[in-house]
Amino acid sequence: KVLNTEPFPKGQIACFCGLLHPYYSKMANGVLQHAMGLQYGVNFFSPGSELISYYLDKVAKSNYIGVLATVGVGMIPSSYPLPVVYMDSILPSEENSRCCVTCSNYRSAADMAETVISCGHKNILIFSSISPNEFSRRERLNGFVDTLKKHKIPDISRRIISIMPGNYLNFSRIFQRAYKQFPETILYNNPIAMDKILG
């Protein structure tokens, strides 16, 4: 019997992912732990935009078995010889030949609302600096709203407090006015808003 003594017997994966932001560094840590548990190795690359093509070419000519990438890498051509999976991304069309994996913003928001409601809270406000072009926030808002509808919570449209991105100067006044109408619980999806609430 011959034993495979390779440190990662199932192969090496190249991961193109920015590592400076805590969100992406946590994602990278999850990728690494899961891959190593399955006996794959992962090498991380975080080149500047002008070097991405150069690094992708080097990876294609090496012994990697596939590529993981975040959307910042751009669309890797369909002619690229290795399998490519985009992380935390939804590709723009079903015709695109690339696979993608992302969390369900809708489901996470719905679960959050369910948890708050299960604790007996009914007066819920939703603070959001939602942008019509930002898919993830729109999906979270839909998850909140649909869950409130499911539990027959009234006046949902009045419970959504929109704040333009970057315009937090009047937040305290907006919050105080909304809080007088619905004084029990705040359900929010904006970390900057939370900082303002806590003062």
C-alpha cells in the first residue's frame, strides 16, 4: 500500500481576495479552515488591479486546481482554463458561465426579525441608508418587511426610516421623532446608525 504523503493531497486552490477589511479577512479564514478540513490547500493573492491578469496567468500555468475570487477581481474570461467560483457575489446574468456563492441577505434579515418578534417585541423600526442600486441592502430590507407582514405588524411603511448614505448630521433628531412613535424596539441594518444611537 502506497500512502499519499502530500501535505494537501486533494490539491491547491488560489484565492483572490482582499485581506485588509475585517469582512474579507473573516471570509478568507472560513475558506482556509473549510478547505484544510477537506485536505485542500489555499494560497491567497491580493494584487493591485494592474497585476490581477499577471497573477491569474501565473496561477493558470501552475498546479492549482481552481480559483476562488471576490468581485473586485473583475470578470475572469470564460476561456480561463481553471474552474472559477466567485465568493460573496451575485453575477449579473444567468448566461454567465461562472459559479457564485453568497449569503442570503433576505434570509438573514428575516431570521433577525423573527428572533426579535419571538422575544415579544412588536414595535420595530427599520433604519436603512438603502440605495436602489445596492442589491444586498434591498434584499435585507425585503427580509425585514416580509417578516413584519407575516406577523401582521401594522404601519410597516411608517416603520422604515430612510437615511441617505453619508448624511448622518440630523440622525439624532430623526431617531428621536421616530422613537416617540414606536418606543419599544429598534431593528436596524446600518452599523453607523447604531453608533449614533449609542452616542
